[in-house]
Amino acid sequence: MSPIQTLRAGAGRRVELIPMTPMEQLRAGRTVRRVTQLVVGLWLYGTAMAMFIRAELGLDPWDVFHYGVQQKIGLSFGTIVVIVGGLVLLLWIPLRQWPGLGTVANVFVIGIATDVMLAVLDAPSELWLRWVFLLGGIVVNGIGGAMYIVASTAPAPVTVS
């Protein structure tokens, strides 16, 4: 079966979405696998951020904001990500909704991963390598996002087959 046929065959499958509280998410089973998947997915997000920065070909809107704040304050990029993420978490207080483990981990793991990966990755000097970093970062970001979502550790619907 070709990939297109596989996608079409799966398109008819119905997936039920179940909203879960943070405690229900932690009790949903396979916790070690899901938390590992969460951390790896978030680390990949941070890696993608570092790749975008090193590529010097543009950033997504949140990272443009983070970069601008970093330029004014002088702290590391990852530290700015953590601070801004923490401030955004405070905005949940009026919503009276508890963030899940994934939401809280998001703030810290991505910031730490970005700083570590910025220390590891050197900025490529040649344009074609910068494009490799940019396109590779997009792929890594997509994989990290998929892992984060499927780990089901943040207040969001969970897919049940």
C-alpha cells in the first residue's frame, strides 16, 4: 500500500477526544514512557530553537520576542525563554485551570535545552549550511512537537483509539 493509500485508509478512522485534568493525565498509564517522550520532545524543541538562531535566517514570532528581550537584558536566550514562560504561566491564575506536567516542563526544559544546544552548535559560515540548519530545525521542531502532543501531559484533549 502506498503512503497516500495508507493516509486515505486512516482518514476514515474516528478518534475520540477526552479532556483530562493534570492528575488524570499522570494516572493515564505508561507514565515513564510518556514523561520520557515529553522530555525528549521538549529537548528537540530547544534544539530546533538553537538551530534557527545559529542559522541566522529568521526566527518564529515568539523567538523574535525572546531574542529582542535578550538583546535588551543581556541574559542567555534560554533564560529569557524560562522567564517569559513563567510569566505566561502566571496568566493561567485567572483561568482557574491547573497546568499539566507538560506545560510546566515546557518552560524549563526548552530553555535549558536551547542554552545547552547553543553552546554545542557553532554557527555555520556558509549559506548552504545555514539553510541546512534552518530546514533541519523545522524538521526537528515538527518531531519534537509531535512527541510533546502525543505524550498527553498538558491540558489538552487526549486521543484514544
